[in-house]
Amino acid sequence: KAGVTQTPRYLIKTRGQQVTLSCSPISGHRSVSWYQQTPGQGLQFLFEYFSETQRNKGNFPGRFSGRQFSNSRSEMNVSTLELGDSALYLCASSLGGTGGMNTEAFFGQGTRLTVV
Amino acid sequence: DAKTTQPPSMDCAEGRAANLPCNHSTISGNEYVYWYRQIHSQGPQYIIHGLKNNETNEMASLIITEDRKSSTLILPHATLRDTAVYYCIARSWESNFGNEKLTFGTGTRLTIIP
């Protein structure tokens, strides 16, 4: 079956602009998580959506936001871009079970964002 | 989630078993041990996870000590394509809510030597 698809793969934006990244999870997966990866900070959790609701949130400023649609696809938005937002943004999908299920996450190839 | 400690780098000869250690001395009873790897510039790839029993799949084996304070990921016959950063993650499970968050450390950079 198809894996996690992230678009676009590469993006160059100017400081102060905003950007929207997209993630299509594996069919049947209801949970989508977003991560930021930079050389200095490594892989950091941004937030997770499950059934269109944000269920968990990392320690990032409010400029980072997201949403999930009824088909489980998710978007991540960063407003007022800063140079430090240059990073690889990764999306992971999982079944997202509750009530005792423990599931593994599958990652997309990421979107590499460069802010100039 | 419990903090995990891994050596920053390791080398292994091609064809030999690669044994990657992970320390998680403060792990709690509801925390699983997960292993992911990341090949350069790609998204992390799930390898295996376990709670207290040893686990094996087509990629690797996971050995968890009886006291659960440490574990070892074993790649039985390492190939050049196994060169990657390997992350050991302790992930808690909240039975009524779920928890998909993965807390990545700095991992172990494994280099397979021809």
C-alpha cells in the first residue's frame, strides 16, 4: 500500500512569509504527527492530530499550527517565517489506537524548508 | 517518557552482527522501547518495539534485560545499507488516550565498514 506522502519536497520562502505543508497518511491511519528536524535541535515533536482534533502538542510557538481533515490528511502552517524555521519537516502516520492499542508510526520523506 | 542514552557512534564490519545498546534506567512499567533508524535525509524508519519480552522481526531482534533498564538492538548480518542513525525511544502508553508522540534523542550513528 502507498506510504506517507508529503508535499512539496522542497520549498524556499522569504522571512516573514507563511507556508503550508501537506501530509497524506497511509490509508486507514487516523493519527498524523508532525516533527521538525534541524542539525542543532535534532528531531522535535510539533503536534499530533487524531480524528481532526489536536491530541498532543510540543513546545513550539503559536506560529506553528496544524489541522486535520475528515479524510485524515493533515496540513501544517508556519506564519511569519524566521530564518531559524529552516528545517526538514516530517510527518508520521499511525493507526492511533486508543484503549490499549500500541501502534508504530510510519514517516514520510519530509519537506525541506529553507527560509532566506 | 523516560530518557534514553545511546553511544554517539559505532562501526561494524559488513556481514557481522551489529549490536546497538540503549540505556533506559528510569523506564516505567507502561513504557515500551521503540527503535527507529534514519538514513541520510530520509524520514525515520520503524524497526521494532517491545515491552519486556525479546522480539524479532525480519529486520532485527530486540533484547530487553529482565529489569528493563537497558536493551540491545541486533542487526544479524549488517550490510552497507544499514548505515544510518539509530534511535532508541521509550514511549509511554496512556490507555484511555493514546500517545503517538515520539521523543527522539541524538541516537547512534552506525557505520558499516566494507
